[in-house]
Amino acid sequence: MPTLFPDPHSPIPGVRPIEVPRADYLLWAKRRPHPANDLGRSDVAACTLADLPGAREALELTGRNDEGWEPLVHRVAARYGVGPDHVATATGTSGANFLVCAALLRPGDDVLVERPAYDPLLAVPAMLGASLVRFERRFEDGFRLDLDRVAAALTPRTRLIVVTNPHNPTGVLTGAADLRALGALAERHGCYVLADEVYLDAVSGAAPAAAATLSPRIITTASLTKAYGLAGLRCGWALADTVICEEIRRARDLVDGTGSVLAERAAAIAFDGLAALAARARAMLAPNFERFEAFMAGQPALEWVVPPGGTVAFPRLRATVSADAFAERLLRGFETAVVPGRFFEAPPHFRVALGISAGVLERGLDAIGRALLQDAIS
Ligand SMILES: Cc1ncc(COP(=O)(O)O)c(C=O)c1O
């Protein structure tokens, strides 16, 4: 019997090999085991319909959503204090990222992408025929977005600069002043910035302003996935200058046309209850973050850049060049999943989920501690 998911790296005889650029992290994330102590995710634990009061009764398959279900578009716009013509809806942040790239990039363009990176942000521009140019975010600099490094990487063909804020995988936040300066740099150079802000609402304290509201050269993409536990709705959007927004909507005409009105109705209800959903997330994230900080304080074999809250942490193994074997041992011997840093071009690191139940985090950290102890003894 043919396997459901043939290994994409070994082509089936007689069939052209798959040529889509690899997003190895996504492939791994879709097929990985989910052990009892699953510290491999990056979102807040999933809501159910019961977390969206009124949703069950309001769900309906009808309604015009040619350019997004209007009540949803208006709610997204109100959330950011912008007009609805600055909002283009999409299937998750993933869909929004794809549409922004499809709207802006053509073969021969250069795209600057941070390193470490979330790999679809590399694979999508590559698939569209753009050339990747990289700039570093370094552990030694606290993984901050260094504008001098961005400026030094610009080329005459740079069309787009891609960043995540907070940064996936480290959770490090870029502040408003640096984002404004990044927007100004893009403006001087005649290019744009894609700021994937899917994790922004999960930072602790007052929500920072979306980057797109700070500069007309910045396009923000986001969704309800990470900070609100609503990955299942696939509700994403781009915030941009009105002209770029219209280009993004026209790109959507060529991809999936429109979203699901059923999901968009539910997403509009989620927006009405966003404060309660944020409180639900905070109640999970804040104590888990404290717990993780305490754990790190007792682990001499690990070091990290402390992010301002968020749904993930990204510790580094001090004595090792790759966390691969460590992650594998956690999985096989301790029923614990973490994400190996190699998926983000940072092999000595591993990523740990914080948007999970306190019990699972506790058992997972205990397992990590025991595995590190084994290393220290052996
Ligand atoms: C930086 C980044 N962008 C986008 C996504 C996907 O988000 P969505 O579920 O909104 O498509 C992820 C998920 O891991 C991510 O880390």
C-alpha cells in the first residue's frame, strides 16, 4: 500500500521530484510525534467553541465575504485604530505572509531576511523567484534587530525586508523607535518591510503598537493563532498602506479568493471577546514564564536571552554545537518534545512552549533537568 505521506526527499520512480522550496520546520511540525510532555508548540493552548460565547448560535454559512466578512474587517481595523481599507484578510498569518510576498516580489528581487528565521519566511520568497540576503540577530547582542546590519545588507535590488516581532524563535521584541527607524530606512531605500507580528499580543504588559501603524513602509501580518489559542479559525490579516493592501487583496484573488465565512463569523465573535481571551492566555503564560525563569536559574548547562513574556523560550546548550541529539533523547527517553534549534538556523538552541498547562510544563522541565543531569554525569 502506498504510504500516506511519502518521504518528499526520495521521489517516487517516474514522478517528477517535488521542487517546492523546503520549509523543513513546518514539515517536521506537521509530522512529529506528540508525546505526553509536549513542549514543541508555540501557541496558547487551543480554545473550543465554549470559549467564544454566542459563537455556536451565530455560526452561519451565508454572507458576503468577497473582501473579508465586513464585520470582521471592521473589528480588525478597530483593534488597531486604522480604517478598514488598511486591512486585508487572509488564511492565518501564513496566508497573509504569502500574499504580501506574492503582491510585492518578482524574480530578480532581493529579500532581506533575519537569521535565525522562521523557515516559511525564507521558502516563500525563494518560491517566487526572489534572492535571499541575510542579516544576523546574534545571541551576544540579545538577538536584537540591529539596524546597522540591516542597512549593510541592503542591495540595489532589495524589495522587501522580513522580520518577526517578537522574534520567532527567541521571543525578543523590537521597540517602536527601532521599528520607526526601520520604516524610515525602507522608505529611503524605496523598499518595504514585512513584520510578522503573530506573537505580538502574547508579550506581557500593555500591547505594543503594531509596526504597520508606525510607518507606511511597514506591513504587519498577524492572526488569532498564537496569542489567543485560535489556530483553528485560520483568521489572519495584513495591515498596510491602502495601495499595498489593495495589491494584497488582488493577490488573494489568485490564491484562495476568499476565506470561510463560517470561520470569519466566529472570528468576529472572538474579536468581541478578545479581552477575555487575552486574560485566559495571560493566566497560562505569566506563571509558566516565571516557572521557566526559575528553572533556568538552576541550570548551569543552559543560557538564554530573556524575552518579554510570550509563548516560547529559546535556551542554548552551552557545551554543544547542536541540540539535535538532546531533543531526540528527550523524545525517546523522557516522553518530552522540544523544537530543535536547527529548524531556525540556531542548532545549539531548543525551543520550549509556554502556552501549555502548568502540569505539562512542570513534567517537561523535570525531564529536561534529568536529561541534562545525565549529560553532566556521563
Ligand atoms: C513567525 C510565524 N508566523 C506565522 C506562523 C503561522 O501562524 P498562523 O497560524 O497565523 O498561520 C507561525 C507559526 O509557527 C510563526 O511562528
